[in-house]
Amino acid sequence: MDIPDTPTKSPAPRPAGTTRWWRRISRSAALIAALTGLGVITATPAGAAVQVPDGSFEFPQVPLNTFRIFTTGQSIGAWTVRGTVDLKHEGFWEAADGVQSVDLNGSGTHNFQGAVYQTVSTPRFLLRRYMVTYQLAGNPESGPRVKTGEARINGEVAQRFSFDTAGKTTTDMGYVTKRFYFKPSSSSTTLEFASTTDPASAYGPVIDDVRVWDCLVFLCR
Ligand SMILES: [Ca+2]
Ligand SMILES: [Ca+2]
């Protein structure tokens, strides 16, 4: 039986004006594919969280119900101290994560303002950003009522923070999650948390559970 030839089907003509858009989409797809292949854009929206050693201030371990004073040049795990800070066990007050947290106004000197800082790895890629999160509260045992401080990136202020301790207690610290973003200027970044609370006070802002997240623009994980 003769089978009649099947005519080759011509593609349906695109409506006028769509050709330019198709070309643009094709070019964009090709560009993304090329950048992904070069590692300029990651294949997934974002990588894993950046390693922040001792982000929870759990080392060194302070004996139960005690605290330890750290001064300039001393280390709390991977963090270096400037000024004076207190590393406090949960027996003193509630930690946000684990059993220890840091009072950024230390003890035992005439200038109680302190800071902690460390350098973390921040590889640079096009569109890559980093998000820093941390838990913030304030030493509720004495004034000033409002504690203040700064989160700094490479020594520059990235975020000013404040915490009102009104109504807060050592068993209900009222931690809040703070976050900010930064664009890395090199493959490593120094992250710092510093008190700007009255240097005459030994009762400053309290931080815990510092994390850095890898982001593609604002898509982080
Ligand atoms: Ca902790
Ligand atoms: Ca203190």
C-alpha cells in the first residue's frame, strides 16, 4: 500500500515583535550557562553557611555559675578581645545558644567597653553577598537601661544596634535576632562586635550565636 508522503511541518510563524525577545532570552540563558561554567555564578542559589568558629562563645568553658573576664589581646575561642568583656555561663543568665554568652562591657577596670573580633573566609564571586545574624540582649542587672553597640566589617560600622533591657531578667533575657548584609572586599573579612555603651558601666550589650550566611544577592542559606 502506498503511504503518502508526510509533508514537513513548518514552524508556526511567531507574532510580529516576538523575535527580538526570543533572541534576548536565548542570549541571557547562554550567558548564565557560561558564567555558571566559569564558577562566576554558583549552580545553586547559595552555598552553605560560612564557618564562624566559636560563633556561640562556648569555648573556653567557664565553670558553672561563674564568669571570666577577658582583656585586650586575649582569646575567646577564635575571637580576639579588645578592651574588656565578660564570658558568662548560663548560671548567671540565659544564653541564646548553648550555655555561654558575652557581655561586651566587661568587669574589673575603669573602662568597661569591650569588643570581640575574628577573621572569616569570604570568597568573592559576582552577585555574592554575606548575611550576618546574631542574638542580641543586654545585661539586665544594672544601667544604663538601653545598651548600644556596633557590628563592624573590616573596622567599618556595618550596623549600629541597641537593646532596651526594661522588663528583662536573667531568666528572661529577651534575645532578638539581628541581621545585616555585606559585600566582601576580599577573600577574608574581619567581623567585630563592639560595645558603645557607657564605658563607666560594667553592664553592656550581650551577644551570642553569631553566624555568617552565604548569599546570592539576598537569597541566603
Ligand atoms: Ca552560646
Ligand atoms: Ca560586665
